Amino acid sequence: MKRLPLHWKIMIGMVLGILFGLLMTRFSTGTQFVTDWIKPLGDIFVKMLKLIAVPLIVASLIKGISDLKDISKFKVMGLRTIGIYIVTTIIAISIGLTLVNTFKPGNGISQETVQNLKDKYASNTSIQEKMEEATKQKESSPLQFIVDMVPDNAISAMGDNKLMLQVIFFTILLGISLLLIDEKNAKPLKEFFDSLNDVVLKMVDLIMLLAPYAVFALLATVVVTADDPDVLLALLKYAGVVVFGLFLMVVFYSTLVGVYTKKSPIWFLTQIAPAQLLAFSTSSSAATLPVTMERVEEHIGVDKEVSSFVLPVGATINMDGTSLYQAVASVFIMQVLWPEGLTFSNQLIIILTALMASIGSAAVPGAGMVMLVIVLDSIGFPADLLPIGLALIFAVDRPLDMCRTMINVTGDATVSMVVAKSVGKLGKPHVQEWDDNYEKVK
């Protein structure tokens, strides 16, 4: 019997998780039950994905670089990758600004709703922590993000998924050094990383067997911990503008794939769907990275020497969905609290600041709100109104975070295809299943 495709299993898990979460909200002990007995499965799954992220990046990136044989190819690929990421981010921000200025979602928010949101969220611990984190980033020097890319301890960097750029820096340096020594001396280390890469990819296959059940747990948890429905309804227009903008980004990616790579956009979205759905469920492009790499390499046909560089870098610096959200959220807050600040020059500053903030932002849940504080501060938004502004959008931040993370991952996959096509490294898919070798060892 033909196996049900993974993305359908995950979608079934999502639907059942939402329905189960809604059912549990009907009971007084439902939320506690989900928190105690359902949520841990989702937490374990996310931890397992994060567990293999660094080994996969190190092994696949070294394998990719050592297979190049020509350092100049790496330079070309790197420049194209960074350039395309910057262009797609600017397009995302521009789409966000266009939509929020066209639909003006802030004009529909009453002062009573603003006061209610202020009373409920302005002193929220999470908001205060994000403001403190943003303050630290603002006080750093203009080139601090480059300084932060260079680790002083490679092992320490590998122990923290937030330091992905440091891991990438060390791994690239190691891979290039491997190319520059005698091939005979490099062979043992190269074979070790080739083998490690195969093993970690098999671990991805095994972990993905849990995906439908983990997504059920993650979505059920989101539903039972959701905020007041009345508040969500008041912010529906704002959330609708963000989601519509994210949908337009999917259209843009699909068009780019169809026109440049000559591949079917529907086929592309189908192949990348498991990674998209996991990004939606976990709100973390870093946690989803192992799955994104597996789908892009095995199911789309992007050569490892491209995917192993483009995708880890993208998970760290390419946040198209988050950048679009910055544009909509900042202008929305200004429409409600500071309409006099809605000048053309301020919106140009938003484009530049959102672009720069996306490069240094961590690929973890909630990083978008830290970026938002930096963007608002760059245009002189009144400091006393900042907690109120964050409170205004806090109620819908989690569901929107889920949506924008899905777009971030889709953007990474799209750019990997474009770069692979441009350097002649987009081949045929070579799908591997978890049980390919099972019959020999059972």
C-alpha cells in the first residue's frame, strides 16, 4: 500500500491538535491537562531537532566546501546568496509597507481597545524582556554583528543554537583549510565528515517519524494558551494585513521558482511542505533547519555544496516574513499611537533598519518583537509609548510568529534553488527513507 505523504500526516496532526485544544478549553482542567501531558511531546520533538542542527551544519558544510575543489566557486556562491537574501528582504519590507499604508488597519482600533490592551499587556514580563534585549542590541557598535560572528571558542559556540553564525564561520574556515592541505592528509577528516553527514541525515528521517504527533501536541498547546478571543477579534484587520502580505511573498517565491528554475511552483511547495508546517508549529527556523536541509537536498535536488551554505546562513540572516511583519507592525502602531510620525522619510528608515535588524536577529521564537523595538526606536518613536505599542500587538504575536516563520523557511528554500540553478547545481531529487537499510540490520 502506498504511504501517505509526510505533509498530509503533519496536516492531519495539525487539524486534530487544533480540534483537541478547542475541546480541552471547554473543561476547567483542560489547559492543565494539555500542559502536563501533551505539551512535553512537542517540547521533546523540538529539542531533538535542535540537537542535530549543529552536527548537521558542520558535517554538511564541510562536505560541501571540500567537494568544491575550487575556492573561487565558494566566493561566487557566497556573494550571490547574500545579494539575493538582501533583495528578497527589501521586497518583503516594501510589500508590508504598501499593504499597511493601503488598508490602514490602525484606523479601526478604538481608544477603549488600546486602553484594554495597555492594562493587560504593558507590564507583561515578556514585553519587558524583549525591550531590554533590544536596548542591548541598540547600544552595541555598528560593526558588532560582524564581531559577534567570530567565536573565541568553537566548542562553546556549538553548544548554543543562538550562535549559529559563529558555528558557520568556524566551519567555513575549517572547510577552506581542508581544501588547502594535501589531499592525502585531508582524506581521513573528509571521510569522517562525509560519514557523519549521512548519519545525521538518517537521524532527521527517524525524528520526522514523530512529526505528526509532535505537531498535534504543539498546536493543542497553542490553542489552550491563546489570548482572549475578543482581543484577537479587535486586531483581526491588522493580523489580516500581515497574513495577506505573507501570502503575497509565497506568490513571489513561487513565481521566482517557476520563471528562473523552470520547476513547477506547486511541486516546489509540495516538496517543502513538511518544513513549512514544522516552521509554523515550532515558530523557529533554526529548529526547522535540519528538516529544511533534508527536503531541499533529497526532495528538490539542490546539491549539498549549495544547500549546506545557503540554508544555515538563511536561517540566521534571511527573515523575509519577519521583516514584512516589522513593516506592518511598526506602521500599525504609529497609526494608532503616533500618526504624526508617518512620514515618507521615516518609512525609508524602516526599510533600512528592518533589513539590518534581520541580519543580526536570532532564529528563535519571539525575535521579531525585539527587532520591532529597534525599528521603532530608529524613527524616534516616543519611548513612553513603546510598551503600549508592543502591548497593542502582543495578543496576536504568537500566531503571526508561526506564519512569518513559515515564510522565512520558504524564502530560504527558494534562494537555495535559485543559487543552485545559477551555479549549475540543481539536479534530480534522490529521496531516502529511514528504513532503506533496515532489512540488512533487523
